[in-house]
Amino acid sequence: MTIYSAGVPVQGRMWKDGLEKLGHEVYLINNWDFYDWNSFDYIIFMQRGKLLRDYVDIFKQYEHVKLVSAPIIDFWKSFTRFKLTCRYFGSHRFRIYNTYHDFYKARNDFAFYLVRSKFESNFLIKGMNIPAEKVFILPLSFRTNIEDAKDIDMSAKEPFCFFAGRLTSWGKNVGRLVEAAVKYNIPLVLAGTITEVNGQKWLDNLLNGHENIKYVGRLSDTELYDYYRRARVLALPSLVEGVGMVALEAAIFGCDVVLTNLGAPKEYFNNMVTLVNPYNIDEIGLGIKEMLGGKTFQPQLRDYILRTNNMDTCMKALENVLLENL
């Protein structure tokens, strides 16, 4: 069974699988294969990346092919800072490189933009002056097969909080989540990857002496779904988060969600989550305690996500945009 990881490849694989089910031919492009570029209708650029402008310059010579951006913008600072970052912080003049600057320089070469939220669209429209009619909001689907999330027994839920993600990424805010669990004696299970060289040592020191918190490593999908089924709460108090795919997944397995109040993720849950300031340990801890103590948005949350963020609905919306703009 495939183990999906970072958000960009997850989104790319989901779009490929979904469009293929609708009868379209889709490729995940890599540098080791040869392609007949003139046979393509679209080339969709996921994320930004250091080679964006180079690839755009190459592909824009094929006049039949439309270039489309699905940029993944999870900028956490102000529109003013975003504008400055795009326009100047990355130019040779300032000798500071960033992918937003390259993205900004290539902005006029894209036929249109595919974004995941209103939050993301605002950065393009207000921050980069992209015409609103060129920006299409397409919420992501959960990647889980609905069959895997059937027959959820809410009475079988266990009183613990679960987290899955890149533990050593500063944006995931695991340090404050652990501090909240320690302060409020919350049973917490952490799962996911450790990428930094000294990440395991950092995590060991963080958890040392706290028996209410355990790390279970990187999980297969089968193992992950088992934790979703058992956990009463999924916590995602991120400092930076584009969508929060893990929260969508957990919700359809019957978990209640404690979610960051920053950025786009809250758009996906129709006010049926507990929002917290991710910089405030007390808000995180009390939010989780309240959900573990009996407050719930289930099964209404599960039903809402299954109805609005299933693969068929989201892929049909993507297909419609692509067909209408050929």
C-alpha cells in the first residue's frame, strides 16, 4: 500500500488518479522521460520551486499548451510582507533567494491559477494583482478510500489525542502541542516522520519523563487508519498549514478536530472544529481537554466532509475548470 507523505506529491497523485478515473490522460512529469509536449493541453505546475522560471521559459514556447499554476501558498505573514517578498526579496539586487520572487516573475505566463482556499486566492488577487477571473478555488478532497472509513463506531473511541505529520517541522508546532499535553496531562500519541539530523534527540528530550505522551513512528496507511478509528481527538495546531489533509482524514473516521485558527484550514470544516491560537499553549491544551471531555461535532462533521470533500465531487470541479478553459 502506498504511503503518502508531503502535501505537494499527495495533491499531485490525487489529481492524477481522479482525472484518470474521469477518462483523461495524465502524467507526473520527471526529468528522465521524454514527452511529446505538443500533445498536451495543459502543464500544471505544482508548488513553486527553484527551477520554476526555467521550466516556464522552456514550456511557453509550445503555443498549443496552456501553462497553469497550482502554487501552494501558505504564507503566514501580512499581504504587505508578501508583496515585498514577491517583488524584491529574491532579486539579484538584494541577494536573497526565495521561490515567491521567481513565482511572481513568471506570473504572466500562466493561463490561470488553481488554488485550494479563499485564503490562498487572496494572496494572488491582492498580493500579486492577479485578475480574480483567472483564479479558481478548488478545495482538495481527502485521499482516503471511503470504504476504509465505513462503519465508524463512535462508542469505541478512546480518550486520547492524536497527531500525525512531520514532527520536526517548525510549522507543525509539535513543541507547543507537547507542552500543552504536559501542562494539562493529556494522553497524546504522536506519529510521523523525523527529517532533521538531530530530530530524534530533540523529540526524546521533549518527551523524556512524560508517560502520557508516546511516539509511535511513521505509520502505514493501515496503522494510521487504526489510530484514526480509536482516537477521540486529532490536534493540528500548526503555525503554517495549507489545508490540513490529516484533519480531513481524521474527521471522516469520527475524530473531533482541534485546529489552528491561522490560514486556510478552517475554511474546510464549516465551523465544526475547535479553533485555537497555535502560539498559546493554554488554548491548545484547554481546547483538547474540552473535546476529550465530551464536546463533539460528530457525526455531523464526518457527514459534511464526506459530502463536500469526496474525490468524485472535487475531481469533477477540477475537470470542469480545465474543460471550460481549453
